[in-house]
Amino acid sequence: MDNVLRLFFVTLLLTITLSAYFLVIGALFTERVLKTKNIIQQMPWRSFGLGMVNFLFFGVIALVLLSVSQNAVAFVRGILTIPAFAILIFLAILLSIGLTGMVQSLGEKIFPDMAAWKRNLWSTVILCFACALPLFGWFLLLPYVGFVGIGAAILGFFQRNT
């Protein structure tokens, strides 16, 4: 029972932190997040496929570089770890922009009449608790949301302004 309460409070604190994070990302990178949100609404399955392929490809490259660097001497370890961390940081940036777009898209669908910041706040709370659901949230919803977000962020970099 103690572990359940601890998990609930950790999830609650992470939800509050993510809500603030998505609000700040949405405010600082408004145009990029708006492109990402539009792509999520227009072509979610294409974004999912692109996000999954890119995440798996670059994730495997980063993991291989990190695992090879474990058995290398100090100088080679530094040479191998820098690109691995650069890849992981780039994936985290894409995921941040993509999840912010996903939160905004979800908020527009669920709460169309609310103010934008309240809509984003509540949609973040809903998405966090939905992804915290054991099994379905962990292994179906969370990867789907992450892959769609990454794919939409990548597509947003190549989309022309219309």
C-alpha cells in the first residue's frame, strides 16, 4: 500500500511539473508547436510511422555508441559518448515539442471553450494520468503519443509555411 501511495504522489508531482513545462514550451516556441499540432491533427498515422522509425533508428545508434564506449579507453569513451548524448538530446527536444503539440491538440478536442492555458493544463493532466494506467497506458498510449509527437515535430521542420 505504501508503494501505491508513493507512486501516486510521484505521478502527481510529475504531472504538475509537466504541465508547467508544456505551458512554457508552448509559449517560447509558439510557431514550432503550432506546426506540430497541425500535423498531429492532419496526419497522425504518418507522424506515428515516421516517429517510430526515427526513434528506433537513432535510439539504437545512441545505445550502441554508449555500450561500445563502456569498454573503451578514456579518450575514445569521450569521443563515442558525445555523439550518443547529442542524439539523445535531439530526441528529447523533438519529444518535448511533439508532446506539447499533442497536449494542445488534445486540449482543443476535449476543452474547446476554455482559455488556452487552462486547456493545456487540463489536457496535460489527463494525458499524464492516462499514460500512467498500467499496461495499456504504459505500453500502448505512451509510445503512441511519443512516436506521433516525434514524427510530427520532424514533419514540422520540413513543412512549408502556407
